[in-house]
Amino acid sequence: MDIKSFQRAMAQIAEARGISPEVIIETLEAALATAYKKDYGQKGQKIKAKFNPVSGDAQFWQVKLVVDDSMLYTPEEIEALKEQKIMPSEDFGPAREGEEAPKKVVFNEEKHVILADAKKKNKDIKLGEELEIPLVAKQDYGRIAAQTAKQVILQKIREAEKGVIAAEYKSKESEIISGVVQRIEGQTIMVDIGKTLGILNREEQISGEFYKQGQRIKCYILKVEDTPKGSVVLLSRAYPKLVSRLFELEVPEIASGIVVIKSIAREPGYRTKIAVTSTEDRIDPIGSCVGQRGTRIMAVINELGGEKIDGIVERRIDPLAGGEPILRRRDQIRGLLQLQEIGTNAARKDYVTHGKLLAWESLLSIMNC
């Protein structure tokens, strides 16, 4: 084996697939074990392989579970189970659906070894541990074994790649992502978000919004859901947090934390109201969100397909009122084009209200009045 060529190929696969070289080595070891068992092993054997990427050598072991009589079915128990049409297992594997995990197994000399016999080879071994018996390494494998090993490598690398992708997008949950509509299946939109496809279900779409293949859209990553077929990235364009993430992209003051979005009330496709506050007195939170001539707010509105952002509430603390909050509502966004003509300062209308009834928990009812 040309070790340098092998190491180059391994590095290329690791970089292209986004998986670590250690995972590739583990995949190769599983493939070697499968090929060895195919040509030189016996039915029921568990083969373990260890590959040295520096020298190119491989070592093999047969692995047996150390058991005693208390862990094995007696012949009478086996017959009783067969009469009940229950097939006793040879492995302490996970429980099947609706069944308990097996507490005993049928002895198989290829899988099990009695504790007394195991101690002859390893005096420190304990019950329930695995005894590794060295095997003679082989260099020549048949066509079927090689083909089987190839399938194992492809499957293991595919599984490792899916795991890396799932972990990557799981770390991006609650973030916004840009993607391209790849295909439409009924009312479900499949969005290409880079390394995988995201699913935009009907209930997470904006009412009245239409999509077409090749269209670029921004979506909110709801969660990465594990399914029997693998991990699925669920997207949303109706979730209220999408609006706050869009504002973070357009408003540097929000991204830096100077302006904070306290609450959002949204009716997807129709209107959105947000509550903002500033951590610095010199910064106007509403003016920051609107931007010069409404450029920032218009960018958010356009991304939402014309959805109106028709009310922004500013929350501040009034030192003269004993630290009680002041809620100031500015209906400045609904007539955004008018603001550009009249001027922001002249068009704003302030409502300042004091009192415990207007606590921050009552924000949504105030905004909907």
C-alpha cells in the first residue's frame, strides 16, 4: 500500500465531507472486520480490526462476551420458550418494541466464553467484559468481501456526514438562514440551505405568500428533528422571532445590543408590532429601527412580502415616577411613505402613560388596542 497516497486520499475525504480523519479510520476498520469475517470468519463471530495509518498494517481479534451459568438459558428453559413461540436470543441487545430486554441468552461458542475459561487467557477479566482473541492477519480478500467492505465504507461515511450536518444545524437553531426553493411537494416547500434541505411546512409559511423554484428566501431555523430516516431541519417564515432576526441583520444597534427588542406580536402576512428599548439614553430605539428615510424598516417589510409593521412601542424608565415604566407608542410605520414626505419628527405622535396598569406584562393588550 502506498501510505502517502492513502493519507492524501483520507485528508481529501475528511475535508470534502466535513468529517474527522479519526472517523474515516473507524470506518475503514469496520470495513476490514466485515471483509475478514466474510472470507475467513465463522457465522456468529464478532470480529474487531485495528488499522495503523502510518504503517498500513491491520490487526484482527475475535471478541467474545464473558458469561456464567446465571446468564445462560438452560435446555429446559429454551424448550419452554419455544413452546410459547418465543425465540430466545443469543445477544444482550436492546429490547424490541413491547418486550423487555433479555436477561439471559442462548450460549454460542462463537459469541460467548465461560468466565473460568476466560480467566485462563486473562486473569483480570470480569463477568460481562469482552475477551479479545488475536487472529492471524490476512492480506488477500475475495471479490465479494471487497464489495461488502466498499458498501460498509460508503454507508458509514454517509452516516457520519449526516451526523456532522445534523450537529452543525442543531447549533444554528433559532437563527436565520438564507436558502433557495429547490422543489415544491404539495404544500410543503423544500429549501436548499447549503449542505442539506430544509422543510418549510404549510403552517410555517406566510399566509398569501407564493413560492417558486429558484426563489431565494430567508427562513428561521425552528429545530432539527430526528426521524427514522435521519435528521430533518424544520424552517419557518411565520415564527415571530423571524422578525427580530431580520431586524438584527438590518439594524446594527440591535445586533450590538444597544437597542433591545422586548416583545413581538405578529399576525403572519398581515401585520407585526414590536416593543423596543434602548440601553443608552443618547440612542433613539425607534429611529434606529426605522432608519434614514425608512430604509431599514422597508428592507424588513420587503423580506416579509409587504407585511405591515404598523406599531412600535418604546419602553423607558421614568425616574420622576419612582422608576415606573413609561410606554410610548408611535404609529409611524403604517404611513411610512408619508413619513418620507412630511418628515419623521413632524409625523410622530406620542402617547405617554403612567401607572401600574401599564406594566410590561400588559404590553400585548396595549399594542392591540
